[in-house]
Amino acid sequence: MTKLEQKSGGSSLDKALSLLQEVCKASTPLRFAEIVEKAQLPKATVHRILLSLVSKGLLRFDSSTQSYHPGYGLLELAHNAWSRMDVRDVAADQIRYLWNNTGETVHLAVLDRGDVIYIDKLESQKSLRLFSAVGRKGPGYCTGLGKAIMAFLTEEQLEEAINEQSFIRHTPTTITNAEALRAELLTIRETKISLDLEEHEEGIQCAASVIFNHLNEPIAALSITAPKFRVDEARFQHFQSLVKEACLEVSTRMGAIASDKH
């Protein structure tokens, strides 16, 4: 039995996947003889597998160099896999982590026509009544979650979202016009931290950050929400660090790629 068969169990599928891995992890494109040497399989078997992988677009053969490269079909598979990921499932352990480490309410939300929709929530371990509930909508312009996502929209998307805002004054600190909102969104874009300082509910503040998908598009946000009276400045700063790190972890799992823009 060959080394490849010993590693893979010898099935045709395992052999094909092992050959695919060899080509993809190689630092330079591999020629047929090199693949045969690495696989330690009969040339006819390797040739048959390579033809199949090329026909499926998983590998690409460069006739000018007689070498094999990762195929564009891999990108399509990755795109389809990432696009079908449910951010709730991917973020579940981070929501639990934030909840365990703060004892405060943790929200996961998405943006819909300028409003945030709460799609997951862990209630505070302490007594606290909040506006939010899973499935409920909230205003984008005066919530940490809404602003976290809006800060990374394209200009066209942002214009549409701003046009959907009511700019009703809920508290003395509520943002009430587009100009002030745009100014704050610029800061959020630089820091990836969005704050709600009693803007939606008096006495309630939150720290939020954004989650990106594999296209580096803002798709959701996480927040830690607590009453102001029991969170001093040092603890609130800690919340900001925690939620930013959690969103970075979820974004990475969703396939986001770090860039200067994000």
C-alpha cells in the first residue's frame, strides 16, 4: 500500500482530495512527474484523477509550463460555502463568550432598510429591561448596532439607509440629523467601535462592532449593552475591546480578509 493510500484509506475520493491538497499547498506549480512522486501512485491513476479535477475546475493545467495550479472552481466553492453560512451559528460561541465575561446583555443584529433587526440575544444575568427582543426592529441612527453596520456601507447604500431614518429624538443625546450621523460614522469607520451613549434609551449604553463577510461587506454587528450606573469608564472600555475582538473572530470565520479599508 502506498503512503497516500495509508494516509487516506485508499478510496478514489481520498486519493483525489489528497492530490488536490498537494497541488494547492505547493509553493510553486507542480508538474505531472512531481505529483506522481508526491502521491506515490501509478501514473495512470494520477493522470485519471488530474483529468477529473481539471474537468471540474478544481485544478487548472497550464500547457505552456506543463504544470498544475489551483482552479477557479475552488473560489466558486468557497464563495458558495461562505454565502450560505448563518452568522447566528458562526457567532454563537462569541455571543456566549461576551455574555460569560461581562454578565451583560449581548445582541446580534443585521441592518434592513435603515433599521436594525435583532436576530440573537442573551439577556443580562442581572435585572435589566430593554427595548430589544429577537425579531424586533430598532432605529439604525441611534443604536450602536445600527451605526456599526452603516459606517461600512457603500456611499449609495448609506444614502439609502440615511433616507430611511426618522431622526426622532428619543433622549437628550440622540443624533437628530444626517450631518451629525455621517460625522460619527466616519469615526466608527476608523475605530470599528460604535457607541450608543444613552441615545436610544435613557440610562442605557452599549458598545458595538461590525461583522464582515467573505466579500468584506458589513453583514451584522455585535453589542454589549448595560445600564450606565453599573459600568464605569474602565469597564466600558473593556467592553469595547471585547466586542471588537469578538467581531474580528466572527468576520474571520465568515471569510473576511483584513484590509486597510476595513
